[in-house]
Amino acid sequence: MRQLPASGVSILDTEEALIRTPGVERNITSAPAPAQEAIRIPPEEAVFRLKDVGAWYGQKHALSDINLDIPLKRVTALIGPSGCGKSTLLRCLNRMNDLIPSARIEGRVEYHGANIYDRGVDPVEVRRRIGMVFQKPNPFPKSIYDNVAFGARVNGIKGNMDEIVERALHQAAIWDEVKNDLRKSGLALSGGQQQRLCIARALAVQPDVILMDEPCSALDPIATLKIEDLIRELTQDFTIVIVTHNMQQAARVSDYTAFLLAAEHGLNGHLIEYGPTTEIFTNPRDRRTEDYITGRFG
Amino acid sequence: MASQPIILRASDAVARRQLVSRLSRYLFLGSTLIGVCVLVVLAYDTIATGASRFSFDFITNYPSRFSEKAGVRPGVLGTLWVLAVTVVASIPVAIGTAIWIEEFAPRNRFITIVKINLANLAGVPSIIYGILGLAIFVRFYDMKQSILAGGLTLALMIIPMTVIAAQEAIRQVPPSLRDGALALGATRWQSVRHNVLPNAIPGIMTGIILAVSRAAGETAALIMIGGFTFIRFDPGPPPVNFDALLDSFTVLPIQIYGYTIDSRREFQANASAGIIVLMIGVMTLNLIAAVIRERFRRY
Amino acid sequence: MSVTPESFGGMTEALRKRALGHPGEVLIMALLVSCAAVSLITTALIVGVLVRESATFFQDVSFSEFFLETEWQPLFEPVSFGIWELVAGTLNVTFWALVIAVPLGLATAVYLSEYAHPNTRKLLKPVLEALAGVPTVVYAYFGLTFVTQEVLRPLLGTENVPVFNALAASIMLAVMILPTIASISEDAMSNVPRDLREAAYGLGSTRLEVAIRVVFPAALSGIIASILLAIARVVGETMIVAILAGSTPNMTLNPLSGVQTMTGFMLQVGLGDTQRGTVDYQALFAVGMMLFLITLLFNIAAYFFVRRYREEYE
């Protein structure tokens, strides 16, 4: 576990560097906007460009003013205390929030230049390219084979299904453990294996991006390490965005980290700081980031 | 590598799948509405045919050769008395059984058999209960084809479903209520009587009312007991004595059946008027049950 | 205050009395157990009555005639007691009732569970439950006065549709069991955990695909239980078939002919004047025995499927 240096860190006083968005009323309890310097644009090609993205659940304003670029074939981590909106933000990236009737999104979420919330965009097309792994492993009550083949079948992916399934299970680093009986039920595996099965299931659809919502929080430390290794491997071919409440995990696994904070639980989540993981953890530019990372709150 | 602009509109394959999905919504909705439609048509047809005959006189008249004068008086009274016997006979037994199974019975193979037995009895055809009642109450206990025999037969028929409903209601009571009482030194019966039962009462009552509603509409079992008779008197009390329960009887559903199969066309209106009377009773009971369930819904 | 040996003995005494409970409680226990015994006694009596009275029947009619003959003609020459003709009648109406009710019931369940807005669901579920409470004699009346006259005959031609036909009975039976199938299946589908649906949507499925390829298979044991219960109810139903399907035994699955079911025959005996002790009267109990065994089979099967579906998700 990496220890963060206690002193010698230069901190910009963000209160004075505030840039307020004109015309929008801010109440005193909302978290102030991040300093420009606190949001760094990655030099790699951007897969996602979020522009002024906000999210509502009914009347509850969950996220506001998110401006962020997610780089290609890197791991980007979203961190922050509970209720800061990181899961909401993740789910904005593949239109999973559509499933919640009261959810509303504003702003632009550009995926390779195309706004996924444009009129006429089909969410099915979006989700084929942007896969998701959930916090609690959720394999279908079907065989291992049918779990992995499900997405491929539904999306009409051509090819030999046996090969597709085997390749996905290899990519998810679980082939050796299950190759002897693919007809076994997905539910008969251990927690860590189930999660890797879910990853294989997402991979079989041949996506471009994989979103992971706290994928290890329900797993034991050994399973967690296996999945973290897997994540690093997967960046050769995929872009990964991972939400985690475990800062050490973010530090271990990600290339870029975004830190979010909300005024109150579930209300007004803002992006405070975003940049290369090494910089965030050794030299954060916003005082609140430093406070969170050193454990003063959260 | 410059990024190519991505088209996220539905491709042909996806568009097809989405279209099928959207159309399926209307298919499923249509299917659902068919059931609703049947209910509506049924209600409309019955009311249209029977409204002319339905009146206070209809309820108070005896059957007659003349369709305009023929009424359902013996059936209504018979139903009331038979249900009275049913309720008195079945409620204590059903509640007692449910309490014993849920609270006191040891958890072993025997209890499983009791539960399976109850589930099966709930599904035994009503005509078989009719045969049972015929053999046991009418013949063996020599109650003859009477209100008492009919009421007891229906009691046996509705006990299983009432037990199952009462079991459900008792199970819904949170364990903390039971444990709290026991921790204070109460005996198990005391915790049941003072903590569990009062909270389970709404659910139990709902179950009882629905079971009685079921018994009110029962025809076949009571035909086997001998309820299909042409009666021109008031079955049952007064006079208020035990012999009154040994009167011959008929019930409303059987009278409806009689009018239905009557080949004389003019009696059809009597059948539908009888149905209106019966449905008013049944729906009132179901409504009361639904109201109780909603009002006391805590979980 | 210390626990002395003497006071300790006194406490044990008090605790022991507590464990036994008040003497009144023993009485209450006995009362409760006897209540539970009623249901066991009921089953014993049913079996006892059916067996004893069937025994009288089987003194006159051989088992081979009962189970191997294909004509059921208890009254007129040539007298024959082949049960299969009645079973065929029951099978006929049951089959066609299921053909109508299973697709409609499951479609209703899928709609309510996967597509309907919560407010729509709140409106429609009570309507379904209202249908479930209608006495069967009402369905019988409706079938007789409306279905055959206004629907079947105009649609299919009066020559093709006899007054008593299995189809009218099947239609009303389907209406009777539709709420059962829809309600229990919808329950089973609603209990499928949300995260399975999310996983499927996340893989790029449409709503229909999620409903049919994930939710439906996951809810299968509950759905099967609902169908088994519906079958048991149809097989045991009397008034609808007696009034609509007729009282002429007929070995056919053709819905457009009159048939007599097991229950229909039993009602006929109950209504009639046949003498106790005669063969045609005692046939009532033999047929009743068959009916009891068949419904027993389906009820027990349903019980195990319900248990399986409850274990999976609760």
C-alpha cells in the first residue's frame, strides 16, 4: 500500500481561482467548481468527451457540470466518497440510466465524436459498443457457455460460437478454470469466478469500452487481485472506466483518475480534479482531493 | 489514428430487433385487454338481460311457474344460513391449524406431510367435497339433505385455502415481535396470542372473506348434498332451533343454475337477475377484503 | 445479592414451571393439534369413502372393463363402463382451454411484469383478481347464452356448432383460469432480480429479448407451477362443463362436438334418480376416484414447482 507524502505538497488555493459559470444560481451548499488547472486533458485520443453533463433523478440533481475526456486504451478511475455521483456518471456513458424512468441527462456525451444522447441514437447500438460489469456479479441462471454466448447471440454476431466463447473466456483469464465443463451453471462458480464470467460475457460482444462499477467490492482480496491483473491486461485492446471506492485500487490499476465530490449525499456531484493517477495521488492540485486521498474524510 | 465519425443510429439488424420489441408491447397489451374485455362483455350482457327482472320483489319472491313472478327468495336465505354454518364451523379450525403449523409444530417430515396435504386439499375438486359431504354428513350422521350438511361440507372445502391464507398472514409478522415477547419471559402461547395474532388479523380476515366468497358461489358440491330442489318456503330459522338447520334447502347459485338450464326462454332473465344478486354479494365481499388488505398493508 | 444454594433451588423450580407453561396451555396445545388433525382426517375420509364405495362398483364391473373399454354407457344397452371416454372428454376441454389460456395468460404476465407502467399495473391487477372471484355458474350461464349463440355459431356456421360443444366450455374454462396463470406467472417474473435484467440490457438487448431470453427462463418453475395449478382446476371444474359441453360421452378431441367429462357425469348422477347401490350409481365413486387421483397428481407436482421457485429467489 502506497503512503502519500504528508508534507511538501504545493496546493493552489482553489477558492480564489474559482471560475463561476455565468447565469446559473448556485446555492451556498453546493460544491464550488474546480479550478481550470485541476482538470487535465489527456494527450491520448479521447474515446469519450463529456461536455457540461448533468444528471437528474426526478427533482434530485445528482450530477452537474461534468467536463471530462476519457482516453483510448487506458484505465480511467472515478473515485470519491459515497453519494458523489460516480456510479451515475458511469451509467451515463452507456445510457443505462435510461432504464430509470425518472432519470434525465443534459449536456453532451460524445463517443468518438457522436453524442450518444442525440435524437435518433439507438441505445442498443450504444450498449453493443460500451459494455458493463456490475458491482455484484450477476451471471444468468444458465450454463457458462450460454452466459458468454448470450450477448453474441442476441446481437447476431457472426462466427463459430464455440470459438467466440472460448476466446472471451481466455480474455477474461478464466478459461483454464472452466474449460472442462462449460455446461455447468454460471451460478455454481465462486464469487471471483462469477465476476470474471461476467467480464467474459461482456467481452464476447466485442465492445470497444468496458465500464466497471466497483467490480471487486463484493469479492475477497485474492479474487480482487486477479481481476486487477486482468484489467491491466485488457487495456491492450479495450478502454476501461472503473468506479471504485478503494483508493489503493485506483492507484494500482488506473492511468487516469477523476475525483468527484457532492454537496450532500446524492446531490450535486461535481468533478473536482482529473489527471494522471500518479499526479493525483502524489501531487493533487485541489485541497479537497488531497483531503480525500489522505483520508481526512470519505 | 484519427477517429472516424461513428454512426449510432440503429443499423438494419438492430432496427429490426427494436421494431419487433416495440410491436411485441402491443401484442402483449392486446392479450391482457382480452381478459378485461371478457369481463366487460360478461357484465354488460348479464346486466342488460337481467335488469328488467331485477327488483326487490325478485329477491323476496318464491319460484313460480310464471317467470315474471319467479324469484330467488329461498336461494338467498339458504345461502345466508349455509354460509353462517360454514363460517362458524371453519374459522376456528382454520385459524387453529394455521397457528399450530406456523408457531408450535416441530419442523420435521410430519409437518411437511401436513402442508402437502393442505395444498392438495385446496385443489381437490368441489364435487368431491360434495361426495364426501353426502357420505358423511347426509348419510352417516343422518343430517339428511339439510342446511347443516351443506354448511359443514362447504366448511371442509374452504378450510384448506383459509389455512394457507392465515399461514401467510402469520408468517408476515416480523420475528422481532415474537422474539421480543419471548425475551421478556412470555410463554410461546402468550407471545402468539398477544403479539403475533393481533398483527396477523387483517391478513387472516382477508383470507376468510375471500374463502367465504368462494363458498358463496359454490354450486356442484351443494347439488350433491341435495340442494337442487324446488322449494317454496324459507329454509332455516326462524324458528330458531336446531331442527331449523335440518330443513331442506337450496342456495342462490343452484337457483341460478336451475333458471339457466330451463328450456323456457323467458326464464333466462331470471337467471341473469339471480346472477346480479349473487355478484353483488360476491363483489361486496371481495371489495371488503381488498380494502382491509390495503388499509393494513405495512410491509 | 448473591445466589445462595437455597435460592438457586427455588429459581430452578420456578424456571421449570415456566417451561411447562400454565396447565391451561397444555389444553390449548391439544386444541390446536386437533384443529390440524381435521385436515388429515378430511383426506382420510375422502380416500375412505371413495375406496369403499368404488369397491362396491368393482364387484360388478371388472378392472379390465373400466380401464380397457372405450365406451361409457351406464344406462342403455349395451351397457359399458370404459372410463377412457369420460377421460377423453375431460382431456378435450382441458387441452383446448390451455391452448387458449396459456398464451393469453403468459402474455398478460409478461406485459404486467416487463412492459407496463406501474400505474397501469396498479389498475389492471385488481381487474384480473376480480375475474378470479367470479362463481363458475356465472361463466356457465354466459357460455350458454352468449358464446355459442352470438360468437361461435355466427363465426363458424350453425351447422358446424352443436348446442353442446366442448369449445364453448373450453373458452369459459380458459377465462376461469386466465387469472390464475397470469397472476402466479407475473409474480414469478417480478421476483426475478433486477440485476439480471440490467446485465442483459448492458449487453445490448431489446426489451423483448430481456423479457423472453432472460426473465421468462429464470421464472420458469413459477410459470410451470401456475400451469399445473390451472390444469388441476380445469380438470375438477363441474358447472361449466356440465352445462356447456353436454352429457353425451364422446371419445374425441374435436372441440366442436359435445362431450361428457368425468365431473359432468358425476353431476348427472347427483342430479338424477338412480338408486343407491346400483352399478350406475356406484359408478359415481369410481369416476370420483379417478378424478381425485388425477388432481392429486397435478396438485403435488405444482406444490414442488412452487417450492422450487420460492427457493430460487426468496
